[in-house]
Amino acid sequence: MRLSRSLLPACTLLQSVPFAIALPFSPLQPEDLIEFPLERRQSSVTVVSGIQTFGVQPRLEIRQLEQNVPDQWNIYLLGLARMQAMNQSDKLSYYQIAGESDLVNEIITITDLSSQAYMADHTHPGMAPAQRQAPYLALFEQTLYQHIVAAVNEFPAGAIRQRYASAALSWRLPYWDWAAVPPAGQSVYPTSVTSPNITVTMPNGTMSIPNPLYSYRFHQVSHDDFYFDPFASWNQTMRFPTNWTSSATVQDNLIGPILDNNRVSFQDRLYNLLTYYNNFTEFGNEAWMGPGVSNKDSLESLHDAIHSITGGSGHMTYLDYSAFDPLFWLHHVMIDRSFALWQAINNDSYVQPMATVDQTFTMANGQVINVDSPLEPFHSNAAGDYWTSNSARSIRKLGYTYRDIGDGSVSTVKAAVNRIYGSSAGSSGLSGRAVDLHQPLEREVPGASDPNVQAPAEVTNGKYQEYIANIVSQKFAMNGSYAIYVFMGDFSDDPAEWSMSPNLVGTHGVFAALSAVDATSKSNMLRRQMDSTIQVTGTLPLTSMLLAKVQSGELPCMDIPTVTAYLNENLHWRAGAFDGSRIPLEDIGDLTITVVSAEVEPASATDQFPTWGDFSVLTSITKGKPDDNEQYADIEHYYSWRRQDQAKNETMHLRFVFRSPGTRNMGDAGVPNRAIRHVLILGDNRIADAIVDALAAAGFNTHQLIPTRASSTAKGSTAVHKSDSSPEALIKICQETRPDLVISTSGGGSYASQKEIIDAVMSAGITCFMPAEFGHDSLNERLQQRLPPLEEHARIINYLEGLATEERLEWVSVATGSLLDHGLWSGNLGFDLKWQSATLHGRGSERFAASSTPWVGRVVVAAVAQWDKVKNQYLYAAALVTTADEVLGCLEQSTGQQWEAGRGDVEDCVREAERRTERGFPDAAMFLMERSVLYDEDLDAVGPFVTQDAKKMLRLVPENVADIVASAVHQHEHHATAKTVDGGGVLTNGAPKHTLVNKGRFLAVGASCYAQLMPDGNVVKLPWPPEEDICRLDLKMEAWVYSELHTAYGDHIRFVPFISFEEKESELVLEYMPNGALREYMKEHNSEISRWQRLRWISAAVEGLEMLHALNIIHCDFSPKNFLLDADLELKLADFGCCAVVGKDSTGCGSCRFYPPKDWKIRPLPLPTLQDDLFALGSSIYHIMTGHRPYDDVPSDHVPCLVGLRQLPDLCGVDMRDIIQDCWLLKAESAHAVRQRVDSWIFGHERDQ
């Protein structure tokens, strides 16, 4: 078995040793929580204390929380939904904490808790909001926690409530990291905040609820509170509204692409802020400090940019109402984290005394504030005292921390900042690697003395140049927030396209309140603020873009004269509102843009920062620069394109639409109804053939486009065309054949390939399209996490939705579930038709949606025939829902034979797939993930096929399992062709193109190989998939270990006898062990196994491990599933594919129950140790003595945390409990020492047998 180190939960709640040390071993247990009632304070004062249960706990990034701690994620959603449902008049409701009517009050009263007190500080640059952040967020956090507790208490008493109660103990408010590189293939904008609905587990089962992270739904909208139009007419928070009218709809799907196009700028800005600034006031405030400051950025300015961009002229964009959007809280926890990182590095700089420049809700004009000034309205105790900047300085007082702070040392935090945010410009040069949120790589920070490490740019005398654009403007220059877009190179003249320009350096967002002219009422204080000429600043780092230009050959080098000359010609800027409209530059008061440069000395170590020199202004770059009255030619956009609409003769713009649809019916695009008669099918594969045959049989005029070298199997009147795969060729074929509809079955799961096909089809004037789908539910977010190509499919659906909304294209997409017939032919489902044996990867009773290949053709015909009825919808049309047990029964009926059935492990498949992905073997990983999907009920892959079944609407008669199985058996017996489903490697429906090599009777399939019993009675292990290098490496390692063992010990009884290894085909031959794996044997015979037999097995296992360790070999996957039993039940160690030599890396590791928790996020990855095997030995002894695995009743992702907290399984009454405990606590000295203790224990208890 393999286990992905980088994605292992690894004590996700206690990710590193410092946290484990920091947490006291509290007597508080989960059962205390489930009986814990909602706290009702008798005092009228609301005390802000944070969450104080279970000590100081880390706040996690939202994607880490969702993926690594699913129970906490579930109760977080339930608690937030409860909080948002509270009566809006309740002073601790979501509505009141987010703002309600306090903005119109001159002074906030003690009991009126409002974000607007905090927001008021944002209207006054020069006031540092950072210190108010912690108690404000703690108030929200502790209030939400009460609702989480209430949600947990709604579960029935027992194991499920206990599980969620345990999760709640260490829950803290998550943050959204908009600066770090997102997981591969994902947007920086989390998918969890983009869908209107979300799936949660409730006491009565799994269901979909309105997503509390998507928007806040107002119970009623008060015109006294929402005095700006159109906010008074919107019943929920909006991101990127289509317009500023009451009928506006949300365009949340636009945010991801825009954020992705700005993310490098965010990363560079945050890294520069953390590495360059050491003064609290300059770091925290966007107020212009005067001409003497050459680097004009601040955390507040960066904060403003995120607000402005994510709102897109909706609630988040405007100071007045941003806190109502759930994204506000995720964003502000990130701001709090950023400040906490900076404070840990610069602990000697904090709040400096200064006078306010105007009245706020809590401070008078000219009032001097300092570290002891009250942070109203946040009370620190029941006596009514307020938090101060001084008392709130340590976030640990409020019950939380952040993982990256670690032990709090400067070197630890600097190393974390370098690892996560060190950009190609600031840390690792042109060849620098990105840092993944879930797989953070340890960056090499180049030093001038290291000739093998490439510096960020040309290093001269140990230094390189950093370039930054400084921006100064009036905060309230416009009606609310506005943006300054800076470009390096050509860009479109259309302001709606600026945010997605490939030459966009970044967006400087100015976050402001709406002007008084749009308000039905407005306080004098805010009116004065709107009339003020306060200047604010921000920066956009230029170095990353310049380095990209060097890499592309557009810029020869990075020295100052060359860069100056280049920027003179290519640096441009424009101003715009967040509704996509242009703002003349002359309308932005005091707008000044200057380019500055500084010499930077690279860091000398991973826990050190670069050393910045003084800045100089490169005046010639921006002096006399033309404003936006100069006309620039339109250019073809990478992220958008133009075409002339022949009917309207006007330019139309197409934007990416990335939102994951919460509803399956995407609406009618409004294109007139039409009858479809001529259809073009793209692809040369089984699905394409099935669709072609079905359409031709139904009387449609069909054309099929296949690759040049492919051979057609089309029947009847279908016209076959051959060409390369270029868009030009597709456009030409479309223009020649003029189809009413194009159906794609090619392009695999790639978003880029499918989009290229769609764009070509539209360019040819075709207006109906069906994408390559025909498999799993691509809109299931859990499935997307398991099968990343499905996320690409979902992006295509969202793209199509956008086209339909713009009345550009009609579409229908069809999910048909797994192709059962092909899964049987290929062996992917674990059924071997030749040897009539099966490996079921679970209980066998898990339900999954399935169809036959011909069924896909019938579904397509039905959809095309009823196009006007089904257009612009995602259809669930599986032929049936079945189980592996039912399939097995039908196979036995069809073949007339009793089949042998073994059991596989879904968890092993998933972990090995994750490991393979990390090591660069994505195809092999996808095969394993595909295998796991059909047996994992937690994915809820079957739900929509039942609840939204389209068969009735399409008037289709369901298939049955017996017929599909009988057909597959018949095809197998008559040598079915081996054409794949999509012509590629990993199939759309989940079945790989690989074919099992038959050398004997199929026994089982594992993570990297499959085993067959040959006619001579021996077992052959073969790589699976056969062409994957990692699978061959595993078998080669296993053969090497057997050779070493044989050399040292001969044919020893403790190891499976080794016969031969054929290196070319990686065929490993071993002696057959008729009683199979000990784990499976115990499942079948546990009640029959004597205590003495169990002790014999333990003694044998320890002996084998001692012999292995004597050769400095670490097993790395030591557990009863890898202990085999011969005919006499003698235990023998096996499966050495994961082994490692001491001091070297391995290709995998054991499951979390048989492997000690480690921090898999660090780089390089922790090497395996002999102690790892000893930990597994403790688990193996426990497993053998009890008959079940340790923590068998606990979800896998909770196990490392429980081990980290030393909350071990109950060992009362378990033999050898002291030995087991020492192994688990890593106190066992060696395998030899454990063997002596085991033998001594057995000898001392012989009389008990």
C-alpha cells in the first residue's frame, strides 16, 4: 500500500511539533462538548474572549479545512447557516455583527456591536485597523462557535455526535489565502464559495442546503440601513452583479479568472510587505506619508484590492456593506494572519501615538490614540473594560494561532514566508517553483555565494534590481471604490477586458464608501469624509512581469537602462470602475504613478529575508506619459476573443465563466427553437461509434470527424472526414458540412482542448453543441477532488452556461455514470472475465450509477430529438444504479460458474494515487482514483442520478444489469476489439485503456501491481498499469529486497519464497501462499483463532522485522495485510515494494493507522525511519490481538491528530499493552529489543494458554 505523504492528514489539527507542545493535555473530552449548552451571559456586556476550549488551536486555510478536516468543515457550514438564520434584530446575529444600522449612528453604543466601527477606521488612512482585527474576528468566531456547538448537539447521541464533538474542540475560523499558489489546476478563488448550494451531513442524512459561504440572504432589507440604491432592493449579498438594478443577478463566476490574473501581484506585494517593511504604521496604513517614502505599499492597500476585485461593484466592493458578504470574514482572517506573521518578525514595532484626522464612530477629531486606547466596542471582561492594542497584541490570548507562526521564532516565520510567498522575483529566480497550499514546497532562497542556485535576476556583485510602480490618488475621488490597472505591453481598449489582459501587471483597488448623492440618508461625518481629499497609496511590483518578459525574449536583461527604455515604451495605466466602465484619468484626483528601483541582496538561507537597499525614482518612465485619450488598437485576448456578428454588425465580447453551477438547469438562452437534422460527431472511440450508430439508425444525417491516421468503423450513410486536430481544420469541416449540432467525444478532460473546440465551432457559425462528458457527475465537488479532470469538465459547463446567457450557443451535457460493459472488459472494476475471479474494493454493497456504451447513443438521440425541451441543461441519464455484489451475481449467472471474490482497500487506492500524483505519474494515479470512486459512498456520486433522473423526461426505458453483463461476457468470448472510450489514456467514464496480461488465474489487484496464480502453482506479480515506471520500480525494489534477504538468510521461513524476477517485463514470481493475507484471514476466521495462535503470529512478525532491520532495510508498509499465511498458517512477511534503505527515500508508506503522524508539508519530505516500522509493529500487534485495526471506528483523517494528542485506543485487557504503547509513543528502542520483550512476555504467560 502507498500513502501520499504530502496529502496525509498528519495531525492536521496539530500540524507541527510546536503546536503539540503548546497544547496542554486538557481533561476536556468530546463528551463534555456534546452536553455543553449555548452559553447565556447574564450581563448586558458581551465579553469578547475568543474560543477558549481545548487550548490554543490553529486557524486553517479554507481549502485545508475542507479537504483535510471534513468533519470540522461540515459543522462549520452547519453553524454558519444557523448563525445567518438568526433574527436580524438579535444583537449577536450575523446581521448585527456584520453591520446593520450602526453606520448611520454618530457613536456606537456599548451593546451595538458592528463591523462598521472597524470599517470607520478604514475611512481614515493614518488609523491602523490591524489591532482592531483580532477582537472583532474573535467576537464573530466565538459567536459562530456557539452555533457550531448547537449544530453538533442536534445529532443523535452516540458515535456520530461524538465524532463531530471531537472535531468541534479544535475548530477555529478559517482564512482564505488569496496570495499563495493554489492547488494544481485550481483557481485561487475557492470552489466552496462559488456555488449557491452545498452538500452537508445533517442528523437526518446528507442533503443540499443554501451555501452560507456563497451569500448572506437578508430576512428583510431595511431602507434605513441600506440607503444606497440598488442595495436596498437586493435580498442577498451580490458579487459581480450583472447591473445596478433590482433585477441584477450574481456573476460570481467572473471572480476566479480575474483573481488568478492578479494573484502573482498579490503574492509579490505580500512578500514585499513582509520582507521590506519594519515599521508598524507604514506596514498597516495606506495613507500617503509624503514624498520621502519611495515604497508606498501597505497591508491596508492590499486588503482594499481584494475587497474591490471580489465584489465587482457588489457588496464586497464598498466599505458600507462589505461585512455582510461571507467572503469578508475569510478575507479578514487572512489579513489578521498576515499581520500576525509580520508582528512575529517585527515584534519591536507596534502602535505609535497619533491623532485622528477626523471624527469616527468611536473617536473624536484630533483624539490621540496609543497602545492603551480602548478598541471600542469590544469588551475584554464582564466589568466592561475594553480590549486595547496592548492587550490584544498576543493572538494566543484569544485562543488561536496560525500554523506558519510555529514556535513564534523569527527564523521559523521567515522560513514560512519564504516557502509560501517567495515569488520568482524575490526568492527562486526564473526557474522558481510555485508553492501549493496543499503541497508547500521548501523554496531554495538563493544566496550570492551559492553558484548552483539561480538568483532572481542577473546578480551583479551579489545584488539584483527590484522594480515597483508606486500609485498615489485620492481615496474618495469617485463614487465609491475604483481601480487603477497597470499594463506592460499591449491591451484592449475595452475596459471590460482589462482585468483579464495577459499583459496586466496588477490592479490597484481603492476601497471607499459610496458617495452621498446615492444615499437616501447620510451622516454628516460620512459626508465630510466623502468631501475630503485624503490621499492613499499602493504599489504594483513589476519585477515578476519583467522577468517573464526576459524569459520570453522580449526583454534582453534586467539592468536599469534596459528596463527603463523598455518601460518607457510599454508601461501603461488606466482607471475604471468595478462595473467594467472606464474612468478618465483626469477624474482621479491627485493621481500620480512613479516607478522606483532598489538593489536587493538575496537571502543567504531559507530562514532569512533578502536585504533591500535604498529606492531611487526612475522619473523618465512615467513623466509626460499619455493618458487614456490615446487610442490603442484592439488585440486578440488570451482570455477573451472578438467576432463580428453578421446580423448585428457589432463587436461582441466573450468571457470565461468558471462558476460551478448550483443548479442543473442553466436556463434558456433565448435562441429561437429549431429542428436538428444534421449532426457532426468528433472522435474515434467507442462512445463516438455508439453515438454515430444510434443517430444514423434514428434517421439523422450524420458526419464523423476522426484523426488522419484513424480507421473508421462507421456504418450506413455516415460521412467520415479525416483531419488533424487543429481548430482551423474543425472550422473548415463545419463550414463544409454545415451541421445543426456538433457533438464532441474527443479532447479528453482538458478544459483548454474542449474550449478550443467550442470556440472553433462558434467561429464556424454553429450554435448547438454537446461537450465530451458521458461519464461521472462533473458537477459533484467531492468527485472533482477525487478526479481532478472532472473539475476541467465543470469549467466547460460553466463556460457553456456563460455562452448561453449571452445567447451565443445552446448546449446539452449528459452524465451517464460508469460504462459498465467497458469496465468489465478492461478489468478496471476488479472483475477478471477470463479467470472468473473478482476483487471488490469495499463491502460490495456500495451503489454506483452505470450504463452500457450503446445506452450513451440512445440518450444522445433522445436529447437531440427533444432539443428545445432539454437545451442548456446538465442531464443525469444513467441506465441504472447497481452494486458490485449485483454485478458479481449476474456474472456468475451469465458464466454458469462460481466466481472467487477477494477484497481490496479503497483507502489504499486513494493514498497510492495521491503519492503517484506527487511523484509525477498522473495517469497511474487517475486509474487508481477511478477505481476507488465506485466503492466510496462518501462521495455521494450516485445521488443526482436518483434525484434528478432524466430518463423519464427523455422517454427512455432503463437497462438492467443482467443484460449489460451478459453482453459484456458475450463480447469477451468473441474477442471484443480494444478501442478505447475516448481514444486517450484515462477514459471519460473511468475505464483505462490498459489490458491485463493473462498468465494465470487472477488473484487480486493492488495499488501498483496485480497477482495471478500460474498453472505451475506459483504466483506472478505484474505492474499495473504495465507502462507506469513507478509500478515497475516497486516490483524492482521488491525483487532487490528478496535478493538481499536470500543472500543473508537463505530460504528463511519468515519470508515468502522468492522464485525469479524478469526485469524487462517486471515480472516477479513467488511461491503461492494458500491462506492469503493475515488481515483477510482474520476477517473470515477471527472468532476461531486462539490466543496462542495470535501470539505465534506476533512472534513471527517481530522476528521478520528484526531480520529486515538488521540489513538496514525499512519495510515502510508493515501491517497484517502484508503478512501472508502458508498452508500451515505460518506467517511470512511480504510486499517489499515500498521498502527503503536507512537514510534513503521510499516510494510510499503505510496507512495512517500503521504510520506515525508527521508533518508531510515540509520539504524535503521526511525520510522513513526504523521507528516508523516500530510504530507499525505496535499497530500490528494490536490488530492481531483484537482482530481489528486501531482506531477502526474513527475516520482516517482524525487518526493522526488523536495519536498526536496521545489519545490512544483503549488497551485495557489487550495482551502486550505496554509493548504496544511504547511502539506508538516511539519509545521502542529497536526491533531486536521489542522481540526480546515479546518473547519474554509469551514465555511468562505460557501457563495461561
